[in-house]
Amino acid sequence: MKLSEIKDILQTIDKVEFLLPNGTPVPPHFHVTEIGKINKHYIDCGGEVRNESVINFQLFTATDYDHRLSAHKLKSIVGLSEKALDLGNTDIEVEYQGDTIGKYSLDFRNGYFHLINKKTDCLAKDKCGIPQEKPKLRISSLPISTSTCTPGSGCC
């Protein structure tokens, strides 16, 4: 999800609710403790230099159980961050504390922001010798051959 998308969504909702990938809600007393711009400059395993930039939202829950972040308040925080950090319209990444700090992509469906698991990947599979995944076929979907093979015909 890009910054412009979350801003549009915040115009249409009152409550801000996040769901973890397993469907468990983030406790309703969460805080957005940081909004930042993260620039990553790196080299991949194939030797290509890359640059990535994301807007980072950090969610945090404390013991102030009466705290609720309204859509209006989050929109205000986003607006301040956008001006102060020159955020642009890049993808949003969400950090949330589980067993360790998890990083998630963001989606919005049915009135909830969904945290989507992120995965690592090799960006230079062709240079690392990682084979492309072969398509999985069902034997039952393969065409049936009507020709028969007879001994000595050279077809087998």
C-alpha cells in the first residue's frame, strides 16, 4: 500500500484497526510510535547495487488500555510526517513487536488494515544458480495419446 492509499482510506473510516497475518487483531490501545522514511542502499548477491525506499509505521502497545488512535489523529500524524520528512508516495512497511520485530506489508479489506507477512528472496537467481520453479502439472490434465507403439516401430 502506498502513502496516498492510506490517506484516502483514513478519509473514509473512523476507527483504525489492524489485523495480524493470522487474523488476530492488534490490541485496540496500540500507538503509532514512529513514522519514518527508510532508505536501503545495498548490493545483491549477483553484484547489482540497489536502492529501495519505504515509509515505515511502527505500531506499539503499552499498558494504557484506554488509548485509541482515531483515523483523524493518524491522518494528522501522517500529514506532519509527510511535511517534515518529505515522504513522497512510496510503499508503507509496518513494524510490530511479536517474538521479535516483524516487518509487514499493508493492505486494507473489510474495514481493517491487514499486516501481510514479508519474505526474503534472492534478487539474482540467474547469477546464483537458483533454478526457476518448475510448473506443477496434474497428470490427469495431460492430453491422452491415442497412438499406440508397436514393438520394432521405433516409437519407444
